[in-house]
Amino acid sequence: MGFSSSAASWKAMNIYRNLLKAVRKHVGKEDYKRHFTEFVTQEFRKSSSISDHSVIKQKLKLARDYTLHLNSLHYHKELLYSYNVAIDRSDEMKKVLGKSAASVGLQLPEVYQP
């Protein structure tokens, strides 16, 4: 293994880490969504046994593009929320109010819903 091989594996690991972080943040960490992270992990493990460098490059590009796509969709959604574009913001406002209250040491009461 030369320098380029270790640099390439470091780059692949960085892409893998960023993709997993994006999936956990934007798709979710709940147990019923675990199959998303498991799929990503399986694909990267399968790629480690591939010897064709062009296939590996394609898969890494796909992973980078998908990470960018997830992050961009989340950013776009946040922009829509901030511009108040026909989206129900009640859940988002509860989060913002909860964070604001927590920053001064308070906790919002639970609202009773029959």
C-alpha cells in the first residue's frame, strides 16, 4: 500500500462518514429507519472488496452526490420554513420555542390534546 492508496481510503472513509451523518440527521435515527444506515454500511463494505477502480470512483461519486442531495433538501426545507411558504410550521415552532425556553433554564409544559 502506497501513499495514494491510504489517501484514497481516507477519502472514502470521509465520504462514508459524511453520508452516514447526513442520513442520521435528515432521515432519522429511529429503529424503524435503521435499514437506511444499514444499507449504506453494506454498500461501503461491498465496495471494499471491489478491485475495479472505476467502479469504486462511481460509487464514491454517487455517495457524495447523495450526501449533497440530502443536505440540500434539508436546507431547502428550512428556507421554505423561514419564508413561511404554505407549510404547517406548528411542529417547527414548538421546537424553536422549546430551545428558547431551555436556553434560559425553563421547560415548556405539555399541551393537553384530547
